[in-house]
Amino acid sequence: MQTNTLDLTNKVVLITGASRGIGRETALHFAQAGALLALNYRQSAQETASLVAQIGEERSFAIRADLADPAQTEEMIEATVKRFGRIDVLVNNAAIFDLNPFDGGDYLAWQLGWRRTFDVNVFGAANAAYLAMRAMRANGGGRIINVSSRAAFRGETEFADYGASKAALVNLTRSIARACAKDNIIASCVAPGFIETEMAQEELAKHRKEIEAQIPLGRVGTPADVAATILFLASPQASYLNGVTIDINGGSWFH
């Protein structure tokens, strides 16, 4: 009989982009549920070390990797398996974002923006999933949870590369769901709207009133709003949710 709980005691969870924002809050939620955590970061070594200290070194460790680099991504997966023996859950949260409007004057900068965004947000996530699933198959299955965005569905005027990358994650989720269910690997996705994170800070500083006016609930989301949903998707309670994308936007966008 399946237990009615979000208990993930001793499940091995790898979270990319875990140093702050949604990644950090997700790590804390999983730690509270009893998971063992591999916490990826690219630059924020001090913040990640602080998170490891908060969770406990016996149950978590930090690993630096730039997901734009396939070799570093592979090293991240190998380090997780070496430390904990397996991977049960991969949370693809790492992402970059920058303004890259259609009417910018620098064609080279436009190209570089798209390339860098896709290298991290799409190829990094796809590579991490591919490599994590090799470990999952050896242990009877696992979960892939991708962090997309409302931008995947809305179309964006100033950062189209970001929106397109997040749309790709939705399709990646569906592809994994269809192709890998036979291996007991379940894929799901969350699509947050505006969340109180460092990534969104500049846009919120400029347009908070306008943004809040678009949200029926009247507030910007918190990292905890997203982390709670990710934890649910990793739990036994979500074992029949395969290929889904859950919107976390306060009702600001429907599709």
C-alpha cells in the first residue's frame, strides 16, 4: 500500500543551480523530506557552502559545474554517483537570462546571447538528463524535473532566446516521458511566472506594479511556491504524472 506522504528519506537528489532562489529553496524542501543532496553551482561557491552547512555535510555536498560545458556536466553526474552511489531525482533548475531584444544593434551580441542561453538552459539540461538517466536505469528508475517558465508559452519581446529555451524544456520533458517510461523514468516540468529571485530582481524593480496587476492573486510568487511543487513531483504521490507541466504563476497566464 502506497504511503500518503512526501517522504524522500535517503533519496539522492541532484539540483542544478542550487546556490540561490528556487534552487536553494528546493534544496531545503528536499532536505526537510530526508533526501541526500548534490548541490550544483557555477559561481556562487560561498552561498552553496553555506547551504551545505545548513543541511549538513553528511547529507549534502556542493559541486561546481558550468552546464554549458558537456565535460563539466558529466563530471557533475559522476561526482554525485561516486558520493551517494546513485541518482534518484534530477532537478534541472540552472538557467541564465539576459535582455536580448529584436531591435538591438549588435548582431554578434544577438547570436552570442542565443548561443549562451541555449548552451545552459537547453543543452545543459538535456545533457544532465541523458547522463542522469544512465545512472537511474541501473537502479530501477527515477525522476527528471525540469524548471521551465511562463515565458515558454507567452512569447517574449525583450528576451526571446530565454522564452524559446524554456519552451524547449517543456518539449524535452514530454519527449523523456514518452521515451523513458519503459525504464521507470518519469519526467515532469514546472513553469513559474514571476518569482522573487535574484534573476527577476531587475524586472521586478522596474515593473512590479504592472506585473502584480497581471496576477489575479495580486502578488509575485516566492521560491517556496515553486519548491513545494517540485517536491511533490518527486514524491510517491506524483507517480502517475508523466510529461506534465504545472504552471505556477498565480493565474497570470493560461495555455
